Amino acid sequence: MKESYLTKSGPKAGPKSGLKAGSRKPSGWLMSAGWIFSFLGGLIGFFIAYQIAYGKDKADPSRRTYAYDEASRSRGKVMLGFAIVMMFVSAAVRLPTLVQHSPR
């Protein structure tokens, strides 16, 4: 089977794949990109972290389960909190510049 670019486990979890729902781990580049963009204080990091923490597996619509395992979701929640804090920090850093250049 072809490995998915979003997960290390390959196919999506579902009744036909033989994988337990929520047993997948996000790929290394997805976690790395999430941490980098979260550190930079951007919305991209927020959305990646939210997807890892709360994303649902859509393989079986009748049984909505989380897409990633509990450990990955826990790291995603930490990443999400970090992204929110960094968005406020980056806004606070930019605010004096915006106020200084505003027309009076």
C-alpha cells in the first residue's frame, strides 16, 4: 500500500483497513511544520495543531473517531496552546508599530 503523506501508518483507519481508529501518528514533517508555524505565531500553525488535536477520521462516516492516537493528540493540544500564546505575543510586538504609523 502507498504511504500517505499525512501519516506514518499509510492508509486511513477504518473497518476494511484492519487498523484501529485513532491509532495513526502524524508524519514527522507535519509535526515539524506545526511547531515551526506555531512558534512564528501564524494561523497556519494554529490550524495544523487543531487538526492534529481534534481532527476526525472520515474513513467511516457512521463512526466518527479521532484521526490520530492519544499521544499525538496530546502533543497537538500543547502545540495549539503554544500557537495561541505566540499569536498574542506577535500581535503585541506588532501593535506599537501599527499605532506609530497610523494617521493622526
